[in-house]
Amino acid sequence: MVRPSPQLRAGATANGFSSADYSANNQTEAEKARIEAEVHRLVTSRDKKYTNFIEYNNYKLIYRRYAGLFFTIAVDVQDNELSYLESIHLFVELLDSYFANVCELTLCLTSTRCT
């Protein structure tokens, strides 16, 4: 399952944490995988009637679902949630214009065009 997320800052990973966050905490690959799996579980199992914001450790997870894709960003607890939701939406619009009617399959098959 592909869990892309917008790369709003340099070094962002699939769950929104930057590589600087990982290296600053000296986390092992297993710990990184555990955090990513936990964030994925929290976001995908959440009922649609709740908000798109989840407090997780010292971060706030902000996510948005488009069809079967979840775009997730981890930000500081004090940051403005709505501006990040708007950033996610703008990123999806950018993908849509770049790939001409983007869908999940397009992102899976042409992921090398993004790098």
C-alpha cells in the first residue's frame, strides 16, 4: 500500500517526519518503521466523523484522504492546522496538474518522475 505524503520541506518522509527528526533522535531503522506503522494505523483507522488532526507524542498529525490515499504531515503542536490542510490540498492539485488527472495507480507506476 502506498502512503505518499506531501514533501513540504526538504527531507520529509512518508509519515511527515523529516530526516533531521530521525537523526536528531538517533532512532534505529526498526524504531522508524514502528513509528511509521503506528502513525499509519492511527490515521487509516480513524472514523471520518472526526477531525483530521491527531496529537501524537510531541507532534500534531494532520492528514487528508483523497480516494484511497492518505497524505499526512507531522507538525509542531503550536502550528496552524488549517494552513497545513490547505498545503496538502495544493500539493494534490499540483500532482493532478503534473500527471493530468492523477490517481493512485499513476502515483504507484510513475513515482520515479517525482524524484
